[in-house]
Amino acid sequence: MLEQYHVILASNSPRRKELLAGLEIDFEVKTIKGLEEHYPNNLREGEIPLYLAQQKMRAYTPLISSNELIITADTIVWLGTEVMGKPKSKEGAIEMLRKLSGNTHQVFTGVCVKSKEKEISFTAQSDVQFATLTDEEISHYVERYQPFDKAGSYGVQEWIGYIGVEHIDGSFYNIMGLPVQKLYNVLKQF
């Protein structure tokens, strides 16, 4: 699959790199420095990461050669009416995890796949039910795992996921940052 393309993952995320490698696709990681991640205030839920993935793709579009296929993605955590991005501090991470504790939230990932001839974008949603976490558990996780590069301040594949995730409705890999099953089906269309 995709032998005719040089596949580029436009993401610095080690989790996205690991997940794409799991599809047994040869690819290269390339990123453009300084891309801003801003979105209009009227966007909600899955619209936000889809918009951001498409914005990232717009930066790559002039650079795509005829044999390249680019993948961009963005993930957010959504609780109630609030988007939870990456925490800016230890205190911010602790506060986010306190809000997630005992509640169900949604994880949305927007993905954009583009060649010179075709572009397909989609969003995946997973619902995550968190157990009620103690302040000690939250502090331990933030101190030890430093989740400052993760939407919602957590990695489902880490300790907090082991002890805190009671139920998932949707793709586990989407929560990690790349809905690989959905992506695989899209890649087959190229």
C-alpha cells in the first residue's frame, strides 16, 4: 500500500510516530517550525482539531511534490463546553486533571491527508470515563510523567490511564493522538 508515495508525517508527536509505524507504512517525519495553533472562537468539539489539522496542511501544500503524501493531525480534549489543550504549567496540568476526575470527556482528533491530486479530512471521537482521582494520584502523575505536551494533561497509555480510565467508547488510539484504523481506511483511498 502507498508504494507510489513518499509518506510524510507532519508531526513531532512521538505517539503519532509510533502509531503510524504500527501500520507498517514507511514514512518520514517533517515539520515546519513556528506554526501557530489558533482557531476561531465559534468552533466547538471536533471542529477545532479538524480546523487545526487543515491549517497545518495549508502550510505544507506549497511544498508537496508529485510523489508525496502528507498527514497532519491535531487532538483536543473536550469537557462539557470547554476545550482542554496542552497545559502551560504544572498547576495547569493539575487543574485539568481535577476537572476530568470523575467525569466523562471527549477526545477529538482531526486528520488531514493530502497528495498533489487529492485531500481527505476527517475527525474521530472517543468518549472517556475517568474514575475519581485523589489529589495525591494527580500530583504523582504530573510530577513523574510531566504531561505538558499532551492535550488534557494526560496520556491514556501511561500510569494515569491504567488507574483512572474506567470506560472508553471509541478508539483507544484516537485518545493517544491518531485514529489509526480510520486513517488506514483513508490511506487505502490513495
